Amino acid sequence: MLTAGAWVALAAAGILAVGDWMAVARERTTLEYVCKPLTMVALIVAAIALEPVDSTQRAWFIAALVLSLLGDVFLMLPDRTVGPADTFTFGLASFLLGHIAYVVGFLARGVGSQWVVVALLGTLPILVAIGGPVIRVARAQDPKLGVAVTVYMLVLVAMLDVAWWSGVAVAMAGALLFVASDAMIGWSRFVNAFRHHHVAIMVTYHVAQAFLVVSLATS
């Protein structure tokens, strides 16, 4: 059940998310540095405040949200080398672990076999149409990066599959939007950047995360 505290946190997340979208659209870096991480903090608070259907799933989802927050920080920074890798790689790794946490969370709550065929048929075109070109270009730039992107895409699709297997509509929508957001990141970075892609990425990402949080309290 969504408690009063959860609704307040979700409302705050919505206001902060809109602030981030405006910052990205208008290239207001300072505002983005404030609103982007605070949006995820508000969603974490919402996940803590609600009454979940499954407490183990909530624990894993909170871990995923924290890892997403860390990934947000890395990806909003300019590309630069940090120790053995760059900020993009650290961001990719953070979100990879976050998706794994989401997968474990969905499995902890339980999934229904009746959605398996639908999920697999739905995710195969995503892998072929979007994952293929992104992986190919990434591999051409750097073979190691190509491997990392391939692993990421497989885990992302696994997250989408288990979300659909859950049969919870809001979780299914959230996972699909998350895939759309990540697909736009990969496409714009490795294949072809399109107009307003930064805003589109953030809108789908924030709505996806909010839906996944709400799904914790949805039967």
C-alpha cells in the first residue's frame, strides 16, 4: 500500500524530475546536478515509506535505486578517466548491478509462467533491432567496451523479462520504459544522436523508476 509518506516522496520526486528535465533541455548544469540525484533520493524515500507486497523485493529494489543513483552521478559528469576506467564505464557498471538487483527482487517476489512467451517474444526484437547496432559500434570502438555493452544489454533484457513474468502491469510498464531509456542512451552514444535525446532519456528513465517503486505496493 502507498502510505501518505510514500505519496509525499513520490510527489517530491515528480517535482524534482521535472526540474531535471528542464535543466537538461536548457543545459542548466547546476540545476541538473541538484535535481537529478535528489529525484532518486526521493524515490528511495518513497520505497522505504510504502508498505510492500514483499519486503525482500523492496530490499532488493532499494539496492537497485541506490545503484541507479550512483550511476546517475557518474553519467551526468563529463566523460573523464577515473582510476582504471572512465565515468561512463563506472555509470554502466552501476546500472548493470542495479538491473541485477531488480532481477533478484522480481524473482524474490515470484513470477508467473503464463507471461514467459509474451516476454521472450517482446524482448527478442529489442535485442536484434537496437542491441545489435549498438553492440557492433561499441565493439568497433573498443572490444572490451563491446563486451561490457553486450553483457549490459543481456541483463537489461533479463530485467524486462522478469518484470513481464511478474504480471504486475505497473512493473511491466516501468521495465519497458527503462529499456527504452537505456536503448536511447546506447543509440545516441554509439549509433546516431537524435534531437532532444537527452530529455527523452531522462523522462522515460524517471517515469520507469517511479513505476517500479509503485509496483512494490501493487498486487
